[in-house]
Amino acid sequence: MRSPYRVIVRHRVVWQNRHVNFSHTERSDRSDAIMATLLKKVHATFSELAAEFGVSEMTIRRDIEELAGDGQVIRVPGGVRIARGFLAEKSFLERDKRMAREKEKIGRLAASLVRDGESVVLDSGTTTLYIARHLRDRRCTVFTFSLAALVELAESSTVRVEVIGGVYRPSSHDFVSLAVAEALDCIRADKVFFGAAALSLDDGVMVNDPEAQRALLGSARERILVADSGKFDQTALYRFCGLDSCDLVITDDGAPSGKLETLRGVTRVRVAK
């Protein structure tokens, strides 16, 4: 069935790593490879890139100047990071398909924790979208700024949905603005489910979105992070919160056992199977 919201897919160039001798390649080839590295690492120093490609830092800086001029990267002190538009601004459908089986398990387990009559806040994102799919037959109230979650719940006769509006963002099918944060500040639900781009035992919950709603953490009495096993030991641009800010972390059975044990020393953990 065709979704009632319009899907906008932006075509982007995907760079592939090539095993070549960079002393004999054109600058454009090296620039492509730099972008491939940044797509994986998000951020790198000039010295790291120079060592990786066997050229001088001055050469790397010239490459970066060209990429920055095209809007593909952003220079930061001592290095470079990929521009937000090239980073994980993959289409919503593409992100939805990644780790879909694991997200399905997580969504089912998370929804099972919601009792009839409770109120929940749903973050925007693909993992929380799976929670919405499993809430359709529950008797509950859902607060969300995710248009995708609204679509999932629109035909439910038992779920009361309150949409937190703002400026529509096609890349994530959600609403963003100061108004969203202000609305979240006024909500005191039973549970809030939020996602992450990366989960680090050192840096905590991390995101790539500078407009991520940190007001989510105060919008409910129980704060539940949902993150598939692919998010472990990854990195992202921004720290969202510490792991001790999560009352519960729900992940899938693909998560490294050693990491789970360490995580259990900080907060409660449930593994979806």
C-alpha cells in the first residue's frame, strides 16, 4: 500500500575504497577515497589522512580545500568531518531497511512493555517506528513528532495520538523546531523510547543530528533507549546523553556479550530475541 506521505529520495554518490598506489593517481581519485573514508569514520585529522594515503599533510589540506569548496566536507580544528548532508542523511527508506530483522525484534519487545492506559513518547527514527507498528492494538496514548509513526498509528482504533508539530523534515519524516522542544518540556508520560546513531561505552548515546530533541529525556518517567547491535562501538558527531541517563537499554541478541555485561554495570538491559 502506498504511504500517505510523500517520500523524497535524494540521489547521492557512493564512493568505494580502491586499493591503489596513490602516488600514481589523480587528485580526484584521492578525493573520492577521502570521501569513502569519511563516510565510514565521519571525522579524521589531517595527519590520519596523510598517513592513510601516503602523501603529505599539505597535499591532504589542498584536497580538503577542494572538497570543502564543493560543500562535501567541513573543516574542523586539526582535521575535517563530512558535511551533514553527505553523512547518514540517507533516505528514510534506506535506513528503515538496515538491520530490519533486529529492529523488528526490538520493536516487539519495547511495545510489550507498554501497559494499557499508559502514555508514551516516541522519538523519530526507524527503530522507534517498529515500536509504533507493535502498538497499534494497544490502548494507550502516544506523543510523537514523527510523521512516520503517525502514519503507522493513524488507523488504530485504540491508540490516541498527539502529534507534536513543527517544521517538516523530509529526510526523516519528522518535525523539528524550538516548538517541538517546548512541547516536550510540558509532557510527563510514563515512558519515552528514543534511538541513537551510535552507542559507546565511553561516550554514551550519540547522534548525527544536531537537531536531536534532548528534551525527550525529561518527557517521561522512564527513559528507554532502543538501539540495534550494529550501533555498538560506532561513533557519531554529537553526544546525546550518558548511558546512566537511560533507565533501560533494549538491543538485539547480536550485541557483543562483553559489551552487554559492561553496559549492565551502568543500567538495565533487555535483549530482544
